[in-house]
Amino acid sequence: MHQRGKEPRPTGFLTAPGMTGLVFPRLFRTKPGAWLVSLLLLPGVWAAELPPDAAVDRGVPTMTLTPQVVVHSGRLEWEPFSRDLSAWPTLSHADRRSTEKPRRVSLTGPLEGDATRGRELAMRRDKGFCMLCHQLPGEQWSGNFGISLLGYRLNHHADADLYQQVFDPRVNNPHTAMPPYGTNRILSDQEIRDIVAYLQSLE
């Protein structure tokens, strides 16, 4: 449980697809945009208790906390979030609640994605919100936890490989902090195609 006035600790945090904002981990001090992103796991009935490092406070109505940047201080202040996300699993190593298994998929047919729509999806908090962890063109407060996506097209990755990475990156890296957007139905097939088209347009 988070206690006001005390230094935030790593690493458990809560979030869900379709929400208007993200609830971030109780991290060590870091600059804005460097926060990890959650797995965005599907809700359910969990037998295990919340991990002790989850960003929750049982003293607030929604239990869930969200960080606010204290400008020019290098600090975060934790405030009650508008929704109760305590039923969702976190990335905490102490969280024993189950998750959906990694899913391997294949891109069928031509990509037929729209890069403009893909950028919009990448910026939306309730969809990709890629800028939270990745550097993207034109974004001053992009994150730096994930790889930079600047000039990503120059990596010459196949569309099918990018589609799999966005759909469920755990297939390639079981320890990733990147959300399984397709497996957990955060993004549709067409939305993933649009994001792939956007990434392939970044020169």
C-alpha cells in the first residue's frame, strides 16, 4: 500500500485497456516519460492477494493511485485514480495472479495499414500509447525505457515480424514489459496493421 509522504518504491502497478489514463508503477525517481508500461492484462477473479508493492492505497475509494509529475523537482506525487483497477494483475514479481499465455500469430495477406491512423493509435492512452516507453518523432516527452523508434524503417524488419511484436511480444521475449496488445484485445487486427504501417514509415 502506498503511504503519502514516503519515497515511492518499485515495481508493481495496475492498468487496463479502454481506460482514459494509465496507472504507473511506484518507481524510483526518473524523468517524465521514462516509466515502464504494464502488461495490460485482462481482468478476472483472482485468488491471490495484491502484491505489497502495487500502486494502491486502501484508504481511497478507488484504491488505485496515479503519479503526477512535480515539475522541476525530479519527484512524483501519488493521487487517487478515477477507476478501481485493483482486480488487474501487475508486473510485480510478487504478483501471483494468472495471465493469458503468449500467442503466436501470422500476418495474413498484404499489410494494407494506414500510417496516419497508426500514429493516432500509437499516441492514444487507451490504445498503443507507444510514446510512454519509446522515442517517437515530434514528441518532446517520449519515454526512454524501450528502444527508440526514430528512423525505425531503416531496421528493415518484415511486416509479419512487426505484426507479431505488437500482437504479443512475449513470443519473442518472455520477460518483456511491452503489452500483448492483440492477445488481450486492446488493438484489433486492423489497428495493429495501421501501427505497423506507421512504424514502417518512420525514416
